[in-house]
Amino acid sequence: MKDKNDQINEMRDYPTASTALESILEKAASLRASDVHIDPSAKETFVRLRIDGGIEALETIPKRLHDEIIARLKILSGARTDI
């Protein structure tokens, strides 16, 4: 069984945004995270989780997936995708 440290700070490249988001949300749930932060930078996107009141790095994903992940989250949550 993986412990918390095995799941945090992994570098990942996913074939699709849906695959990335599914993995991120599964990890967040297994670590009992209350928030998921998806923060873009110039070259990559950082994924962080709020666990027990603190922010911890989960992984870094390619910048190319950022917009698709945000769009997927909007669709899943019923938010408008045109803004």
C-alpha cells in the first residue's frame, strides 16, 4: 500500500485531460484533501492539495492539459464553459 509520501510530488504526463483529472481527483480523495489547486505557470501546471489545513504539492503536469482540465471541471460541476 502506498503511503502519503509515495503519492505526493510525482511528475506525470497524461494522454488526456480526462485521464489527468481522474487521477488527480482519486489521489485527492484517497489523501482526504479538502481542496485541489490547479495553478498554471509559463511552462507547466502545478497541482496542489489542501490536506489537514496545509497546502502540499501533488504533481506537475504539462501546460498543454491545463485548459482542457479546467473545461472538464466546469462541465462536471455544471458551470458555464463560455466564460
